[in-house]
Amino acid sequence: MRIPKYLIALTLLLAAAAPARSESLKDWAMDLLHRFNKPKTDIDTTLFFQMKPRWFVSVTGTGRQLGVEQINRFTVGGTPSVLTLGLNERLYTGTGVNVGYGAVSLGFSTEVGRKSAQKNRLLGYSYFRDRFGADIQYCHIRQPLSCVMTLGSEGDADFSETRTVSSHPGEMRVILADLFYALNRNSFALQAAYRPGKVQKRTAGSWLLGAKYLQGETRLDPEDPFAVSMDHLSRHRTGQLSFGGGYSLNLVLFHRLRNQEGKTLRNLTLNVTALPMLTYYNKLTFHRTVFKASGQPDGDALLSKTFSPPRINYMTKMGLCYIHGRFYATLTGEYDSFVMKGTARMGKVSSRVGDVRMEALFHKWTTTLCLNYRF
């Protein structure tokens, strides 16, 4: 069995960080936590209040919706045709519990109410500290596709439109990574509305530099009628790398601190971040299912590959944090959008179908309410 490269890298990383025999695992873990939460000693106390790292427990509630819309324009026997595919989850509502120390946390959540998709998995990691922030997510959705197929132009005698839902579910896997870097380190704390640690006392803003990476894949079932009609089209993959800049503002609505222990701390801070980006790397690939002589699927092969021109995409983020002594609550909202365009030459099916001009939109919005207590 072949061992995945990421598993090898993770094993080596853990081995390198393993504690010496003379050091207990507990001492090593606490030392590692303190390194992640080492407080700044040179901050301006007229602008910030530095909270001491503490253990905390929190209850979260999340609402989310994500999906991809894909418009394919091509010709069939000289007739212009449009196929629109949608792979979207219904509204996701979930609740969970987090336990952590300072800026480091570990959580578990589960969906409540009606299922948002046949299969729904989401893993995430975020880290905000001073002028640097990172947000990494993995999404896996399994859900039937909605399909709209039009032949000809509206008003023509031979015009037809068919709306269906696939009998075989499709799958979407997405890795989304955002990196932020604040240029103003003297009067702006990037984490003030998202993580306990450095509390903003006065309203301040900062220009941001950002980078975004998205890798997505949509898979079709080999027996799906659409996949069969397109010469057993099996999956579409895309990868984008973007860079850009924007602005982030911490608006301090209320602040009161009567002693330096933080027991009387009252603070309400609103953060608004807008970060447009230009996608420089935009790769699109199509793959088709390969069959054995017996007719059973035997993997897939590359059908088409193309690089799209640069596109403008954007990310917006908002956070509201209220601190009342050892209690604090955060309300965050985020929206991501990725637009992709390209033309794919479909190889063996090009004589029947012609080149496919594709436009796709990946979208994701998330709202999270988190109630916390610091021990």
C-alpha cells in the first residue's frame, strides 16, 4: 500500500517535535502552547490591552451554504447549446463545542435538523495573531446535481429546455486557504474581533496584503446520463492562486477597564474586512472514465487542459466581539467567491460537441456565533 506524502510529512514533523525522554509529555505540550501564545512585551498600552492566555470552553452555532454553479456553452451538430450544472448544499445548521488555550483550540460540531446534503464534511483551521492571519478549510459535499439543458436559441422553432435532477449524486471537494498580513502593526490588532488575546482600545484600521489558494474537484458518477453523453466525462478539476490587497477596520464601539487584571474589562469591537484579489493562476482540466474490456470502470484519463486568463475574485469578512470579564462572545460572517472562465477542447467528443466554453462560480458564506468562558 502506498503511503500518502502528506502522512509521511506529518509523521516527520511530529517526530521532530517529540519531547525528550527527560521531559514529560504534559510539560512539552504546555511549553508548545505557551510558544503559540507568547504575549507581546512592547505593545502600546494606550491602544491595546493584552489578555493573559487561559484555558477556555465554548459553545458554537453555525449557519453555512456552499456550492458551485457551472455554465457550459457548446454546439451539437451546429446547434448552440447550454448546459447549466449546480452542485449546492441546502442550508447547513450545526452546533459544537470547543476547548482550547489562548489562541489554540480543538473543537467538534455536528449538524442539527434536516441534512444539508447526502454527505457533508468540513474541516478547518484558523489562526490570527498580531498582523498575521490564516484560514484553511476542506469541504466535501455529496449531493445530486441540478441540470438545465437548452438546445437552440429562445424563440426558434427547434428550441427546447429540459430541467432535471441527476439520479446519481455528484461530489465536490474543495481546499480553500486564505492568508492575511496587516501593514499597520502599531495601532491595529488583526485578531481583536476574532480571537481573545490583544484587545483593541481605540478604533484603528490597516491596509492588508492577502493571498488565496483554491483547489476544487467535481466528480460525476460513471452511470450518470450526462456523463455518458459526454463520452463518460468523470470529473472536472480547477486550481487558482490569487494575490491582492484590501483594508481592515476595527471599530471600537465600547471599552472600559478599571484595573489591569481584566476582571472588569468590557469591550465591544466590530471588524470589517474587504479583500479583492486578482487570480493569476487559473487551471481547468477535464477527465473521462476509462473502462476495462469487461465494461467495468478502470480509473480515468485526461481529456482536456486549459489555463484561463486572470480573473478578479474577492473575500469579505466581518466579526463582532463582546468581552465581559471572563465571558466573551463572537459573531463572525464570511463570504468567498471564485469565478472561473475557460475554453476546453474535448478531444474525442469535439467532432460531436465542439469546444466547451465554461464559466463557473464557487461560492461559500458562513455565519458563526460562539459563546466562551475563560477559566
